[in-house]
Amino acid sequence: MRIGLLYSRVRVEERLLIEELERRNIDLELLDVNKFQAEIHDPTPWQRFDAVFERCVSQTQATTAVRVLESFGIPCINPSAVIEACGDKLTTSLILARNGIATPRVRVALDPETALEAIEQMGYPVVLKPAVGSWGRLLARVNDRDAAEAIVEHKSTLGSVQHGVFYIQEHVNKPGRDLRVFVVGTTPIAAIERRSAHWITNTARGGQAAGFQITPEIDDLCRRTARAMAGQAGALLAIDLLETEEGRPLVSEVNHTMEFRNSIATTGVDIPARMVDYVLNIAERRSVNRASQAAAIAPTSFTSGPVGVA
Amino acid sequence: MSATPTTATACTCPECEANVPFARRPLQGEVVRCPDCSAELEVTALDPITLELAPEVQEDWGE
């Protein structure tokens, strides 16, 4: 069995995953996404892989490479559909809403004036987020009309085309923490709470992580979220939850290239090992299928011997 | 700008010229932090080990 690990930077997470794969003596090939190129009419060079484990920091690079590899019939973890569903907050919100999964209210607008109207209608405070992006970057809590006008103008003037999409989320007055649940397939395997004095609690922004015991309510919510985002087989996902003042959990975001360096010791769960289990299970299925297909098309061999001599 | 390689398990920071030690042999593309100036560095070659300043975070980077 051969696994490709598609990466752009080897961070602590990738190092841990590589070490776990090596510990299991897996035939592993590291694929630098910056060196990725493929002739779309010739999948042959890529058929050596039973699965490709995607761990790029760039969503654009990840989606592009994975779409090509999927078209060659190579299972990728996560699939491009999952990357696209998770990588765009509006797409995520639409999927969650369509599937009846508890999530903060969201309005979307495509014009600065209309965005201001939408913000006023939603009521202050609101949170403006870039539809694409992560690590808590460029989030803005907007408390009043003055701030709304300033942020909308800045986004319109300074931002890229993407910032012309105004993703407006209700501000959830969370109790000083949010939750992150790690899901393998559709099974929540571990969770942390992230606390910060700041309203942004991402660990990338200084939030402090501690282990969190998954409740039956959160377990069910995350299983339903995983199925909504990735189908019955699920995926490797980190689901971010906010809690209302009444303690009701809401799905805020779903991440497709989970970072877990602060969550192994805090949860006591060997997250990279569980991720590798999942990847190898998918690769094993492909490996078995390929072997059975090869056997089916191989010419039948006959035992040689005297023929037609009566 | 790239750093001058020193030994197999250490390299010079391209930002502040401090010694950046490696507890084990790094991987191509590995991201490390300079213990002196905290610059984020990327291993761009292995033989010899070469460090460059890691690229700035792009708009679509994340989880």
C-alpha cells in the first residue's frame, strides 16, 4: 500500500502524521504541492497511490490538486467536495441551514450599501468574516453603525474581490469559550474548549486549550454535521461550536485540515493515530479493489499437458 | 535570502544570524522558529540544510 501526503509546509501536525505513518511501515511519499503538476489525460504516473492524504495550508492549492487526483480515481482525504464545503463559510452555513443543524444566523450581501442595510436589520453586534480564510484572521465584531460603515468601506476599498462578499453572522454571546470537536469519519473522538479574554478564542490567536468531555447532545450534533458536510462516510473534520447564553451549542465553522498540536496532551487522545487509521482504511479498500480488478482481467492460465490425443 | 548552512543539525537564521539547532534531521518544507528572533523559517534544502524566511500567510491559508 502506498500513501501520498500532499503538503505545502511541514508543521508540527504534518510531522506527527508522517511519524505515525512511518511507525506503521507504510510506503509513504511526500508530495510538495508547489511541485505538483499533472497531465490530465494521463493518470498513469499517479496510479501508484492507494490514497492521497491532503495537508496543504492553501485551500486553493489543496482543492485544485485533489480535484485532479480524484478525476484519476485516487481517493483523497479529504475529498475536494469536503474541502470546498468547509473552506467557504457561506457554503458551510448554507449546508448547515439546509440540514437543520443549529448554527448562528447569517446574512449575505454583495454590495456595501446593501451590506449596511443587512447589518442594521440583523441588529448589533454582528460579526463580519471573510468567506474564505482561517485562524481568526480579519474577523470584525461590529457594535454600531459607525463601526459598520468603517469596516464595510475598508473591505470594499482594500480587500480583494472575495471581500466584496459580505458574510454577516449574528454575534453569539458565548461564555468566554468556544469548543472544538475532532471528528474522524462521523465519530467525535476528542474535544477541547478554547478560552480567551478576547472574543476571538482561536488558539492561533492566543486562546488557551483544555480538554472537554463530549456530551451526548454535542456528540449527536457533530455526527449530523459530519454527515451533512461529507456524506455518510464522513471525513476528517474539526467542528467549531459556540454556546448560547442558555447553553445551546451552535455549529460555527467546520475545518477540513484540522490542526491538533495543542489537543493531544489536553485530550489524552492520539489524534494523529486516529487520523492515520482512517486514511489507511480508505487506502486499504482501494488496494483490495485494485487487486480484485487485476485478478478479474488477468488471462486465465491453464495447466499444460497433452491435448486431443485419444 | 537563504542562510548559510553550518552543520548537519544546525543552521544559521537568515534574519538574525543566530544558530538554529535541530533535535533531529528536518524534512524538506518543515517550518521552524528561530530561538533568538522568533522568525518563522522554512527548510528549503536538506543537503546541506538551508533555511529561508517562511512565506507570508496568504488569504486562503488556514484549516
